[in-house]
Amino acid sequence: KKAKHKTYYLRLEKSWLGADDLAGPWGPAGKLPKPFKKLPMSPNFKDARVNVPGEKIDAGDVPTVHVSNQPAELIVIEGEPKLVPIPDTPVLLVENTECDLFRHIDDGHYYYLVSGRWFRTKELDGAWASAMGDLPAGFDKIPSDHAKAHVLASVPGTPEAEEAVLQAQIPQVAQVSRADAPKEVKVEYTGEPEFRAIEGTKMAYAVNTPSDVIRLGDTADATYYLCQNGVWFVGKAPRGPWTVADEVPKDIYDIPPSSPMHHTTYVYVYDSTPSTVVYGYTPGYMGAYVGWGCVVWGTGWWYDPYYYYGPGWGYPIYYGYPYSYGAGSWYNPATGFYGRGYSYYGPYGGAGRAAAYNPRTGTYARGGYAYGYGGGATWGQAFNPRTGTYAAGYRAGDAYSSWGRGVVSRGDQWLKAGGYSDARGSVRGFRTSEGTGGIRFDGPGKGGSIVKGPNDVYVGRDGNVYRRDGDGGWSQHGKDGWKPVDRGAGTGGAGDRLSQGQKDALKGLDRSAVQRQRGAANSGRYGNWKSSGGYSGGARGRSAGSMSRGGGFSRGGGARMGGRRGWSAIEGGRM
């Protein structure tokens, strides 16, 4: 830094670039300031530190640096565009790029497909404009077996586009319990609730919370609506208490696309009884919208995120919103599979989220990860409303240990598993709704397993089979059947003595039995949770791709709907 002047520095491999403004122009940085030599050798700064002072770079070798302060898509082309004809069409494919980039022979424009939307330009280094609504003829003639056939789902009038539109209008429905659903509600604010007006309406939405909270009416006599995991709740205060809403005012459905709460307008009340309410949502709640005769991703609007710097904090609280560009959206017309994703990183760690839906199987899935100096964690969740199958799990760790848990359920049947590891060893266990369970432990110089079957039957670490009675006593199964174990005298026969392995096995079985009793209450609560009218295993599970705050999801399968890296940029706007 200089007085009243600052320079930005960008590392390019082993060299450094500099600029007075982030937008450029960028050139050779020259001599780096002395503070660069004080950068820590931590993992996040090591690459920068080992390249100080850096290798010299000539001005003619400096690449063009593109900077965007909004989500944007970039197109990377390896050299000059290589145009290859697509048989029996007036369309040329730009072959030397990973993106969906074409040139049309009749009008000479380049066409780029991203987030389900078409853009065009006369020159690749020129300005891009929307081509939605007047895409020239010829794209619909792309052969179904061509490498770029997946773009047909975004060409109006094609069977692939019509199928995508049909899928995007099918609602997913769940029944929730009026009594139990509010127990799952949790709304947290950073400080006191803050609201921002929704343009063109008498409503406002909460900005300092990751939850979708909408205020209707004047502050003094307002009603608050919360849309969480595809379910509507209503309350008289920003923090609740919340009750299940059996009707939603029509004002909610007037929220325009320019508002980050627009996705909630795709969640509806379908039916209600004195004890339950039936909700449903279409893929618009997850960010897949119908427009121009095909499916597009996101509203196309950029929503200002929320920042908050607490007193004395060195970093801000940040709540972002899903966006249309730079989010890795994809769709596969062969399977109907679609999703979107994002990731980010910084000097202290990184994080990402992903979500997808497959209409062929009916499966919703979402997941995420985060890491930093203290460790890292990953999580995932999936639900299939057709089969009633639900699965979820997480894994986390730090420099000294790791741990994780998981559950799979279908109807009243379930399996839970978990584990923990550190320098002393590891322990893993499982339990099922049928009464079967087991524990496996390993450590330096020792290890073993305890497996429990129906009717309180266990396999001890010594390999013998034991059964526990209602009074806490044990019997061992042998060639002569079951015999009670007398820990003082032996295994039941006069003069029999327990081996050390049998003693250790029985101690382990005692601990296992106590842990099982301790977990019985949790199992009961889990059963109640699953049978609470479908909320926990229904709408909650179906929120796999919900457009909740901080959304956007990482790439994970299907045909990609646009490049992530780039040469020229399209920034988020009203397209």
C-alpha cells in the first residue's frame, strides 16, 4: 500500500500481476512489498509465500484478467474457435470448448446456452444479448444421438423441451401433522429481526436469517408467514410461535421474480383436516422455472446478500441467495435428472452445497461440505416419496479424531450406524428396527466385535453366543443348548471356570445392553418422528432441492447446461 493509494496483487503460477483497480488493467507487479515476506506458511498461504518474490513476467505474456462482482458464466476456448458442422442443420458447433457454444450459419451469430437460457453475440469479445423467444430455426434439428443433443431440452417445441416442461409442473405432495410439524421449526436471527420491503407489495421479508420469513401488513398488526422445507407456517411475531398454516393469503403469490422470496410462491396448500394439512410444491420452489416454452434455472435476477459485522468481529455474517449463473445447473433429458450447485473457498476454508432431483426414480438428494483450520465435515440426505425410503448421514473430523452417523429408513423399518476414531483406535456400531445391532472396536493390539440379534441374542468378542434374560443374567449356547452363566463358579456346570476371554466378552455385552437400553428412548422418538403425518419423512425429505437461503448446489451428474469457466462473461440480470 501507498499513501491514499492501493495496489492489488494476483499470483499467476510463479509470477505476480498488479493493478490499481480490480477491473484492471493488470500488468507485471514488479517488486513486491515487504509484508509479502511475512505471509504465514500455513496451507492457505503456502503457495503464495513460496513464490515470493516471484519470477519475472513480460508485459506481452500477461493474460486478460476478467473480474465480476456478480455471479457470471465464463467461456473458455482453447485457441481460436474451431467450428464443426452439425449434420443436416444450419448450426456449427464450437468444438474446442467444454461449453454449449454454437454459431448459426444464417445470421452469423454465436449462441451460448447457460442455465437453460440462450444468449447470442456477433463477436465473442462483444456484448451478449438474450436470444430467448426468437431462437433461429435449426437447433431443433440437432440429431438425438449427437454429443450436444442435451441442448434439445432447451429448444422450444422439441419433445425434450415439452417433457421437461411437463416434469416442472408436476407437484410433490406431503401431509403434515398440525401438532407435530411446528416442533421441527427453528428460526434464528442475527440480532433483532430486520425486514426489507418487497417491491410492489405490502409485504416485507426477513434479511438477517437463513429462513424464509415474510411479513404481511403493518408492523403493529402484522402476520408472519414462514416457508420451511415446502411447508407453510404462520405466527404473530418474527420468532413465532409458529402453527401450521392451512391457508395462504393470495398476496404471497404476488411476490415478483425480482424478490428472493419468489420461490415460495410455488408452495401451495392442497387440503386440510382438523389434524393434518396437505402441502405441495412444483420445481419452481427448487429454482426450475418454465419460461419461453422450456425449463430455465433460477429467476435470472441478482439478489443482494445480507452482511453483518458484529462489534469487534474480524469477519462478517453472510446470508446469500441462490443465483442463476455461475451455479453449475444441469439437466439430462434422457432421465429427467436435474440439479444445481455451487462452492466457494477463501484463505481460512471453504464450503459447498448440492441438490438434485430424478423424476424417473422420484429421488431427491442434497448434500454439502465445509472445511477450515479446525477440521471439516460433509453431509448428505436423500428421500424417495414413491418408496418412502429416506437416508441421511454426516461425517466430520479434526486433526485428532473423526466421527459420523447415518440412518436409512423405509416405513417402520430402519437402520442406524455410527462411528468414532482417534489415536486410541476406532469403534463402529449399528442398530436396526428389528432388534439387531452390533459394535466393532479396534485399537493398538486389540479388537473385537459384539453382534446382537433378535430375542436378546448376542455374539461376544470371544466368538461365543450369549442370551440375556429379563433380570440381566446371561446364558451361553453350546452343544447341549442354553446354559446359565455363573460368573462366580463358571458356565453352569460344577467346577467350570470362566476363561478371561469369556469374562471380557460378558463385560462388553453388559456395556452393550446398557447402551441399547439408553438408546431405546431415542428409537421411540425416531419412530414418532417418522409417523408424524409425513412431515419429517415427507416434506422435510422432499426439501432436497429447496431454494433455501444460501442455496445453489454443486455439480453432480446429468448433462451440463453451461460452462463454468470462461473467456467472455454473461452476468446475472433480468434474463
